[in-house]
Amino acid sequence: MWPTVALAAPPKISQLSVRGLQVGGTTRLVVKGAGLLPAPRLVAGVPIARQAIVGKPTATQLAVDVTLAANVVPGVYHLRVANQHGLSKPRVVTLDHLPQRPVAGVIDSLPVALHGRLSGSQVVSTRFQGKAGQQVTIDLMARRLGSTIKPVLHLYNARGRQLALSLPRPDLAGDTRISARLPADGAYEVKWHDLQYAAGNPGDYRLAIGTFDAADLVFPPSVSRGQQTRVLLLGTAGTETVSVVDVEKTARGFVPVAWNGKSRPVGLRPRVEVSWVREIVEPVDAKAARILPTVPAAASGRILERGEADRWQVVVRAGEKLRFEVFADRLGTPLDSMLELQRPAGAVLATNDDAVRSDSRIDYTVPAGVSRVDALVSDRHGRGGSRFVYRLLVSRTTDPARPDFSLTVAEGTHNVLSGGRHVFRVDVARRGYNGAIRLLASRASGAFELLTPQIPAGAPGALVTVIPAVKDGQAGFDDFELVGVSVGAKEVIHRPVRTTKHPIASLQPWLAGDLAVARGPPPAEGIGVSWKTPGLGTPLYQGQDRALPIVLSRGTEAIGPIRLSLVTSQQVPLTKGKPNAALAIRGAKATVEIPVAAATKSAWDAALKARMSVRALEKKLAAPGAATAALKKQLDKARGDRDEKVKTLRRIVAGQSRDAVFSVVTPPGLNLTDYDLAVLAELRSLDNKTTVARSFTPVKRFGTHRSLELVPRSADAVLVARSPKADATVGLQGEIIRHGTFAGDVTVTVAGQPKGIAAPKVVIKPGQTRFTLPLKVPGTFAAARIDKLAIVVSGPPNPKAAAVVVQARQTVTLILGTTDNRLPAPPIPRSVAR
């Protein structure tokens, strides 16, 4: 029997005074939330050199001075609160060398990062002192922090004249920035607000003012995997710095790029996309030819000058069906692309402006005699500049899609108690890969053991179990990563497990793979649950209910009602975009409620009353001058009565039935693969309003089988002898196999028959297995054969649930002629692969 996993309330962060920490400095951070006590501490995605609690923390507010080492890599990371009850969900914070302050009306010195929260039509402002000729950058992060506001920035001089205005920019993910050289000494004012004066929730922002670096774009935006590539980081005020990215062969998606060692950056970490095709970068010499020698391949370039058009010579073959696609808007660059295909002599073949957002795309079939097509990329408005980056991908539309998959979890933070276990689901979205996937845990320190099963071929996911691996008093939290690796694929596929909903997953996708687990204390009284071994070896059968026997254990005074529910590795399937529970493995009831027996409740009330009586007497006896012999005797008697009633209560609790059954419904159309199941048992309060403890059974994997099968035929073709213009009747013979508890009638018919041939029906009663289905072929039917005729058997496994029907089918061919109609002998029954 496994010990209890208690549902202790983990801490919750509702607001941070600043959404940033200073690298190489100390930041005062005020956390507001719930359940912050006891023993709170901060946990970040980087090591915290020192943290000191300021003042007396409460359950709803905590002030901490946080010090980071000078070698911490700037960027955006997770911040959590940990305490003895577990770990909070993460908040996104920025880490850089700027001092971090709550927003104020006046700034004492630059550079600085101000933090606040914008709401509705609010307009916020601050002032700073500047010098003539001073280069200043004003960067407002909101959407890059997961905020919903669309920020607008204004810069004014001391006389109130507007010097600069900046609207939301695509290269800043919808945020905004002003880079200006100040015209004179004096005071300057910065104002900001939502574009529509309707800031929503969350409305958090970060305003950085001063001189600093950023890398909003990387050129080239894509690199080939398994190679080391030199890239340019495109930052503030037109700066360009060089970096190198080294991409592993197994990498896919977006990966971070290291900052240039000499920079002091702010904002998001730069990123590049890992490409599966050959990547070519435009030559430095603008007059040199730009050539794509193979397909598929991609070209990266920049429209540097106004009115410029980059011409790429693409080597093609007659008959190829090609797709020319520009990525610019989707990269966050200001380029509004125009794409034109030309013959080498200049004749226009095709043009496109907007296909995907403002990006261009052309599908083109290469005609005979053509071996080269020129693709011209330009800006629709004739603009240009160092940030007008694009990527031109040329591929064949006839090439098969590359096998792939993605892995997700609903939550990235998991809490489990000492000695207990926690279970969560990993979901798979398959794209051309249907094989098994091996789950591997990495970066974990060993404070917890992760039982990561292999996801079966074709399965929608698997259940992962977390068990604390250290004793009380040791590390109570850990962060980790999960990676899925294809099994047996021609080309090995590695994919990280990521949370389904992350505020900046599209900008910093690796943050969605930052998972964490924490341990809390066990409850005073808990519950345990395990499988009752008999009966678990058989599979799930389509359309049939399955009873799962379990065994419960209670703490000596854990008397509350128990609620049982099912945890599965199957995400609820969608019908027209909405979850359809009827298609999912589920409980016959959503929950099974085990109430408190009247005798148990009565014994509890009696024990509680006796305890309260003892406490009242003890309090009375502790009063000055109250220690009389009579009172002491009364207390001794009350204690004896209490002990007797507590003993009675515990005897009744221990004598309660430990056995329970959770009934599982298997939908009739469930895919035939393996599924993980676990039962969650929750100990409820006596009023059944809250959960005070919980426990999971070990995860059990079940195969899925058909409830009804047709025995394979010894021949796929049936000869039908007939006379000219005379009807013929053929007896289609077969045999069925029922599985599990199938007890309903089975109807046999055909499907896919040509027009003019009626579908006969026969019914096979329980206890019968063989059938002959008379199929009448009219003499007027002219065809010599009927292909893809299906024998269909169907019926309800449970006669009392006639609406739940399963079926099986078998394809046969009818050959019509004058040959003697000798049907194959009925095949010998044998087991059929599921």
C-alpha cells in the first residue's frame, strides 16, 4: 500500500512588484499572492546567489532582496515561490544588468527598468534628465512578457513638444521602442498607454530607459542542423553584433542564440529556427549571383535599400510541382513581401502579394523545356533597411510530409508529498509518425524519481509518475525536462515535452519545456489506494464496461467520504472542435462517492465531544487557584472517557470495508492501442466540500481489443454461377468471435454493394457463431464481378445498452459466371490480431 499524497494548497503568485531581477546586483521584489507561508523562498530558472526576506512575510505578501551573480546570462526566465506546501506556477521575469524599480513619476538616474501594470484607458508617465547629444533607447515590454496590452510610446521635451512616437512593432512582437538622440540638456517626459485605450488583463509592462543592447532579429533567421553558423544579432539603434550558433543534429524548432560577449543586452534571448533543408545566405557582394542549386532549399536575405528586389536563380526540372514561399511577417520583420517568378529573360510567370498574413506564396508547375526560374523578393511599399529580413523556401508539393510529432502537458508545475506519488499525462500530436516514443527525463537533480514509460505505437499519450526520491529535510523541489525520442524510425526524432499554454511560447519556446516538481509534508490523516491484483490482466474491449477492483486504506481517524475518479492517457477527443466525452475512456460515473457510515459519523461526534470536554477542563484547571482535587478527578475521568471513545472510533475506521470498484466505459470506436489508467482517491472533509488528502494507484497499462470479430476467410473471392437473365443467390458464409462479456445479438449484412442489389440481413443469437447470408444478384446485373463488397457484423455487447454498438467487417469479391458455384469451406476459428 502506498502512503498518502495530500492536496496541500501550493503557493500562488498573483502580482510581482517588478517583473525583473538585476544581474550582478540586488533587487527588492514584493510578491503578492496566496498561501505564501510557511518558509517561503524564490526559485528561478538561474541560480540565485542570495535571497533575504525583508520584514515579516504573510500568507498574501512577501518581500525579498534577491541577488544574482554577475555571470548570469541575461534573458527571460521563470520565477516561482516554493514553501513547505509545494511550488507555485511560474511567472515570466526579465534578467539583465539594469536596476529594477517599480514605476515612479521621476527617474533619478539612467539606465533603469521600471515595472508596473496598465489598465483600461490609463496613461502613465515618468521624467528623466538628459544631455544634448545623448543617445537614449526607450523600450517597452508587454506582449513579450505575456501581457495583452498593445503599447504606444511618446517622448516629449521640457516644453511638452513631442519628439518621438512609436506604435506596436512586428519585430518586437507587438511591443514598441524609441531610439533617439536628445537635442538639448534638460528634462524629458515619457508617456505610454494602450493603443485603443483599453488595456486588458494582464496589463503588466516593463519600461527600460538608457543605453543598452537588444537582439530582436537574427540574420539569417534559419540555420541547418548539425552545423555551426555565424549569425548577426540585429538590435537597438541599428546595431549589429556577431554571434555563433552550434546546432545539434537532433535539434528542431527554435533554439536560443548566445549573446555577444561584449554586449549588455536586455529583452528576449535571440533565437533561430533549425531547418531540415539546405540553407543559403545571400552573398555579401550585392552584384554576385544568388543561386539555389537544389530543391528543396531555402535562401535568406535582406532588402537593404529602398526599391531593391533580390533575384534568386532556382535550378528546376520540368514537371516539378514547386512551392515558393516567403517568410517575413511570420519572422517578425517589417517586410511586406512581394514575390514574382520570372523566366531568366524577364518574362513574368506569376506574382503574389499576401498569402499567409502579409507573406507571399506561389505554387508553380515547371513546364517542359524550363531548367531555371528566377524568384524576385521585394517590399510591397518599396521600403528597405537592415531589419527587412526574409527567408525564401522552395519545396516540392509532391514530396511526402516529414514524419513528426509534438508532446505536451497541461501543467508545467507538479506537487507531490513525501512518500507519495503524483501522476500526470503527456499528450502526443502525431504528424506522419505512428511509432512508439521513448520518454527521457533530463536536468533533474535526483530529488525525485520520474517513471517515464514508453508511449506505445499509435497511442495518444502516456501517464508519467513522480515519486520523491530523497528523505525529509533534503531538497524539496526540482526542475527537469522531458524529451520524447522516436523508436525504430528511419530518422530519429527528438521532441521536448512542453506545456500547452505558455504566455510567450511562440517567442521563447524552450520556456514551455521548463517543468518543475515539488514536495510538501504529508497530512495528519490520509488515504492510500492500490490495485487489487486479480482481474487486471485482461484488456479493455470496445463498447464494454470494465470493473477495476481497488483497495483503500485510511489513516486511523480519516473518516471523511472518499471520491474516486479516473486518470487516463487519452485526451478527450474532439468533435467539431469541442471535447466529446462519449469517445473517451471514462468512468461509468464521473466519480464514485463512498459515503461516511452512520456508525462512523456517530463515533466521530462522540470522540470530538469527549476531546472538547477534556480541553475545557484542562483550560479550567490551568486558571490560577483552580487546581482542586475534585477538578483533577473530573479531568482524569474525562480523559479516560475520551481515550475510550477515540479507541472506539479507530476500531470502527479500521473495520470499514477496504474494497471498492471503479467501473470504466470503453467507447465502441476506441483506437486499438495501449492506454494507461490510474484511479485517484480523494479523502473529503466531513461536509464533502473540500479535499484534504489524495492518493493515486500505480499506473496500469491496458491493451485494447475488439469485442466482435469475423474469422478470416480462406479465400477472398466467391464464385457465383448464374444462368443468363436469371437471378442467382449466393450464400456468404462466415463465423464470428465474441470477446469479453459480449452477450448481445449480432446482425450480419453487407455494405458497398452496387445499385440494384439489396442488402440482406441475418441475426446470430447468443451461443451461435456461424452464419450464411443469402445475397441475391439480379439476372439483369451486367457486371462480371463485384469488388470491395463488405460483410458487416454488428451488435451491442450489452443487450441492456442497445445504443452502444460495435462492428467488424471483411471485404470479399464476387465473380459472376457460369462456373459451378462451390463456396470455400468455413475457415477454422483462430485468434485475430487486434
